[in-house]
Amino acid sequence: EPEVTQTPSHQVTQMGQEVILRCVPISNHLYFYWYRQILGQKVEFLVSFYNNEISEKSEIFDDQFSVERPDGSNFTLKIRSTKLEDSAMYFCASSSQGVGNEQFFGPGTRLTVL
Amino acid sequence: GNSVTQMEGPVTLSEEAFLTINCTYTATGYPSLFWYVQYPGEGLQLLLKATKADDKGSNKGFEATYRKETTSFHLEKGSVQVSDSAVYFCALPQFVSGNQFYFGTGTSLTVIP
């Protein structure tokens, strides 16, 4: 069964460093997403991406964040200068259709900022 | 935007007990409703969904009915197993025309033998 994969599973970085989280969505999906879950808190939407551009973003997704689909398979989330409060589990998701359709999630990358 | 309010946890049940996790929604129109499950150390998996009012979603013995009268989508299972221990999230599209999902706070379920 096709699945969303994410690498690395755990990333530890120093405050102020740049990190890139990688995702491989399900191959025939067209919509891609990033969510995050701070430990013990709810899952929060960051950004959605369709047709090679951002379609929605939340208030969390400020200038320190960017997304890219560098080739036909990968979808990345970059945090330019990490802060302690960026420590969270980051989930990538994809869907074959847009509004209201189920999203398929990856296993997550746990980001720890020291 | 749309939102859900989910029953606070944690919930601890004995094996074979009946499970109900409450979820109520506030929404414009009748968006699809979802339950996702997160097993320890894993990502979110779709458990079940309902796409319109009065629909019943079901999977792995879990059920939830989309009730517009009570704006609810409660998750139920007649007989839980130890392997059902996980965190359960109610979710829906946050906006009528957007793709972002709004997740509830999650309810942690522990089933003891």
C-alpha cells in the first residue's frame, strides 16, 4: 500500500541553524501539506501546496519557513533559523484531491532544537 | 472557520469494555468529518470518515455517525482491545474552500488486559 515517507525520523539542531525536513508524498497525489505537533499539544496546520505553489498557510508559517518541491517526488520544509519553540513533531501529508478529502500522513520527523 | 471540540482524556479501559470518545463540531455547511488515530511512536492514520449528514463511518470495529441534529461525530467501539491503545483525533476541513484540517486536542486511550 502506498505511503508517505519522511526523513529523518529525528533531527537535533542548535538554535539558529537551518534545517530541512524531507517528505516523499504518495506518488499520484497532487496536494501536499505540513503540520506540526508540539509535545502534548494539538496537531496544527502549517501550509498546503498545490501546482507548485503555496495554496494556504497558517500564522505559524512565517518568513522563517519555506516549502519546496525540488523534483517530482520530494516535498521539503525548510526552517531558516530555528528557535527553541520550533521543537515539535512535523508531519507531512498528501491527498489526491483537494477540499475536504482525506489526507494521508507520514510517520513524522521529531525536531529538537537545543 | 470550522472547529471540533473533543473529549478530554486520558481514558483508561479494561479489555472488552465499551468505548465512546465524544466529538462535537462547529461548521459552515456539512463538511466531511474524520477520525484519525496515532499509535505510539507512529504518525496519524485515517481511522474512518463520514462525508455527509447521517453517514456512518466504520473501520476495525470502530464506528462514528455524522449527526447534524446534535452536531456530533462520536467515536464508538463495542469491545476494545489492548492494541487499540492510541491517541484519537477528531478532524474536519477548517474552511469551506480550503484544504487545511482542524484537529481536535486528541484523546489518549489506554486499554489494560
